[in-house]
Amino acid sequence: MKKWKLVVLCALFIWNQGLGAGGEQGNPLMRHFENPILGVAFDYPFYWETLGADFMVSLMSRSQTSLEDNPSHYSVVRLLRQDLTSLEDLKAYLSQKYPNHQWSSTTHQGIEGFHGISKTQDTSTSLLAFDEFYFQEPNIVIGVHYEASLAKLSTLLEVHRSLSFLPPMP
């Protein structure tokens, strides 16, 4: 009977090790799921400490690693920060967190936010990148990062136009 308990305990330990591993930012647990039908990958948490969020979930396109010759991807991050209670707080946070970005006001599906492009981005290359952060409600921000070659830019912008935001956290 003791051998069975040991075997079950070892199997649970091995199975648990396969579920997640610590993230590169010191995250206690990171999980990665891919759905080939939807063409998306889901990581939780994603760069938890980078944005200083109390809670964060991200969704990204699966194609980011499979298109070396024509790269194109997006990632959507939903974060909870207790200090972001207004659109002005978000603007101050972005200016402090990303000082090398030029930010302008934007609206998507009725939600206000900011569109940012790196001041150092080389526009002569065929790869474009930009970020957007939307103030969904007090303490909840949606961040979107896009990266695309000129050939894939129209497809990526179509994803942007159809993007629906996640419902508010309970």
C-alpha cells in the first residue's frame, strides 16, 4: 500500500512540473496554452513584474514564432493596477514607464487610451511596432502590442479593428 502512495505522489509531482515553470522575471508560476484552431497562445502571468501590475493576463498570436521570414504578431495584456484611477494617471504611468515612446490619444470601441510609437524606431526597416494602452475602468488597463512586417500590416490592423475587450474583472 505504501508503494502505491509513493507512485501516486511521484506521478502527481511529475505532472505538476509539466504544468508550469517559473517565468524569466521571477514569476512564481507561468502557464502556457496554445489553441491551434483559434491560432492563439495564452500565457499567465506574462511579464508580471515588467509593468508592475497587481494582476495581469495576456493573449498573443501563435504566429509570432512561426513566421521568421515575414514576422507578425500581437499581444493583448489586461492588467490591474491600484494606482491607475484615471486617464491622466495612465498617461503619467506610460510617460514614466516608456520614456522613449511618443504617445498620442486614441479611442477603440468607445474606450479611450494612448497610442505609442518608439522615438527610436527605424522607419526604413520593414518591421513596424507600436503599443496601445486603454483605460477600461478605474484600476483596469488593456495593453496591446503589435509588431508586423509591411506585408502583414493590413492583416494585423484587421485584427485590431475586430478586437473585443475582455469583460470587467469580478
